[in-house]
Amino acid sequence: MIKIQVKPNAKRSEILEESCDFLKIALAAPAHEGKANSELIRFLKKERGWRIDIVKGKTSKTKLVDIKHD
């Protein structure tokens, strides 16, 4: 599991900060109707090959996610 802080409405999706148990990610999607969560899932699949489940914080900027490596 890892804690992720998201920044929605960015110009592009990218990792802004990283440590062993924390990621800060800018997302090119609005925090509306689950679009930022969908972009987070898509982005981490593309960039890291991770499948994730959002365990806590679906409506928050700080999320706890479970990582499943492919």
C-alpha cells in the first residue's frame, strides 16, 4: 500500500514527488464525477505497470491505494 496525494486539473499527468511510501501526482483530469480517480488508475498503469485499488480517499486529494504489480 502507498499513500498518494493528487493535484487534479493539471496541464499533464506526471509524478511530482516520490519517496518509498508516498507519491504526489499531478493529474490532467478534473476532480469531478470520478474523472481524477480514473486518470490516476490509467496513469499508474501506463507509467509503472501497476494495477491499483483505491482503498481510502476516493473523494479526497489524499488516497491510500493497494498496488498489484502486473
